[in-house]
Amino acid sequence: MRLQHKGDLRNTDKARLTSLAWAALELSAEAFEWLLLEYGHDDSELSRDADNNNIFHFLAAAPAPTGLSPFKDLLLSDSLFPPRAPRSVEHAIELSLRMTEAYYDLFRIVDWSNSSGKTPLHYAAQVDNAPFIDLFSELGADVDLADLQGNTPLHYASAWGHMGSVRVLLERGAQMSLRNLEGCTPADYAYSNSARAAIDDMEREVTAERRARRKEARRLEREAREQEERKLAAAQEAWARQQAENREREHRELAEAQEEWERQQAARERVQDEARAPDTDAWPQAQDYSREEYSAQDYNVPRGVFAAATAAAQARDARSSRSERTPVSSGTTVHDGSPTPPQRQSDVPILAFAAPTPPQAPVLIIPQQSPTPTPSRSPMRRTPQTPQHSRSPLPLQSNMQRTDSTHSSSNYHASPPRNGF
């Protein structure tokens, strides 16, 4: 706090190391977080030393012992420098990861190379910081990025004999076949022959596991695709079924609407027919009325019609009387076996017609004559001709038959009534 009020905490030493860089080298997590988060260190300019190493380079190499650290020259540059606090490798790696995540949240730079072309993964592979390699690869670092000599992080891990770092790099996709500028592969820099055999076995194992993971991923992808296709097929089938049901419902509704329209049309036609039909209530039904009963209905019965009806009634009564005098073998059968319908006798003449018909005017028939008669030499003699009678003014009813050409009431006889007429 005194330094904060006294001067700028970004003051660098002769190796251009800032306060934040020294906190990363010493794994001082509390000082590192206060400088980074509260004081705002590196907000205007990123911390880097004379070799262009940034904070990630310092954190990657921090868990290594002082004698094996890539920055041992800096750590041992001054004998008056306070000694580092003793801590276990696991605790040092935990602090390194914690500070790495905090710095990455603000400054997402993972493929930073120093003046030698080394990335933080090169330093982590050199000091066997496998958890840092795993985390940094997860954040997007390139595991095959080479330095100025063409060495990849796998070259450093193989040369130093760090099998844990070799496995993590292989699992993250590092290529064992890459060669540096001298044409050497990472296996060529193995620490010993046993280490090289172990690296080869590890490569085959990791390759088999990688192939199995790819195969499993393809299987899961295929199953997911098949499941998606089944869902799509089920959805299409449901849609088709819904469409069929909709069409069937529409056809049914259309048929019902058509039937309803036909019923309404038939009802309208009946109403129109009834409106066009004559008023039958004013006319009597086809019943048998006498002259007095018929006159009581305020109908004027023509005299000729009444005479014809009287003659028909008399003829019917005569037939009825003859049938009664004829001996029968049973109640309804005459002597010859034919059934005789019961006849009704009445002293009053019965009129059997549905409605009165007005009389028609007589038609005068004029004989055709030649327009220009030619005189004959023989004396003219008038030939008697049968007088032509005019058409009867009385209508011929449906139950009457004409007997001769004489128009009189005695020349008509009525047939037996049918269906009440």
C-alpha cells in the first residue's frame, strides 16, 4: 500500500521484470490477484521480460525446482534475494493453475512465443507440468507449435524424460512424426532406450485409444443421426396421419353440408310446390255427397251432371239388387264361385268426382266447302246427310263412358266407384 501511494507498481528491474512477473515466479497467489484485479496491473501494457516472456511463461515454469527452472538465472541472480518458501509440487501446480485461470479471464493469449520461439507449453513440458499442459490445451493452445529450432513441446518432454507430459501431449493430439530442423523426431530425443521403447508403446496405446474414441464418436453420431431420422420419420408419419384425418373430416363435413343443402333444397321445392298448388281446402275431397249435401257446401252442381250421377246411382242399385237376388254359396261368393264386393245402396243419387268442372262452350262444326264451286251440267240434287250434333257442353268425367252420339242424360252411365270416387 505504501508503494501504491509512493509510486507506480509497474516499476521494472534490470531484467525488465514487473511486480506481477515476480509474483508469478514466486507463486504468490494473494499478491498476484491483488495486483491483477484490484490495482489493475497489465491493463495498459502486458508484462514481459527482456526475452519477451509473458506471465504464462512464468506460471508454466513456476512449479519446477530452482535448479531445474528455465528462469534459474533470474531466481539466483542476487544472493540477497529472499529464499523461496518451501512447498510441495502438487501445491505449486495448484497455485500455478489458479493464477493461470485468473490471468486468462482478462488476457486470452495462449500462443505467445518468446524471442526463442518457445510457447508456455515448451516450458511446461520441460518442467513436467502436465496439468498446465492439459489446461492450456483445453484453452486452445497449439500443441504442435515449434520454436526457432523446430522443436515441439513433445521434443522437450521426450528429451527430459517426462512420461506424464508425453502422454498428455499425445492425448491432446501431438504428432510424434514431426521433425525439427535437424530431422529428428521426438522419439529420437528420448532420454534412454527404455524411455524410447516406453514412448513408442505409449504412442501405439494412445493412437489405439484415439482411434477407439473416434470410432465411438462416429457410433454415437450415427446413433444420434438415426434417432433423429426416426424422430423425423415419426413426425412425418404423424403429420401424414393428421393430414389424412383432416382430409377425411373435411370430406365428411362436405358430405354433411351437401346433404343438408339437399334437404334444404328439397324443403324449399316442397314449399314452392305447395305455394304453386291450388287451395284444396276450398274443394271437397273425393267423397260421396248427395245433391243436398253437395249443395250445402255452396257448390253449384250442373243439371246434366246431376242427371248423369242419378243414372249411375240407379244402375249401381240395380246391379246390387240383382246380386242380392242371386243365390250364393257363402257370404261373399256367388253361385259361380267369383267373389262379389259389397255394394252400398242409397235412395239418393251419389256424385262421385273430386271437384266440379265448369261446362265447356259447344263447338260448332262447319262443313268444308270448295272455295270456287264448279257448276255441273246435271241438275243439282241435295243428298241427305246425317246431322252432326254439336259437342255436349257437359264434360266427360273420368268415371263416365259415352254410349252413343246423342247428348242426353240417358246416354251416360257411371262406372262403379274406385277408391271412393
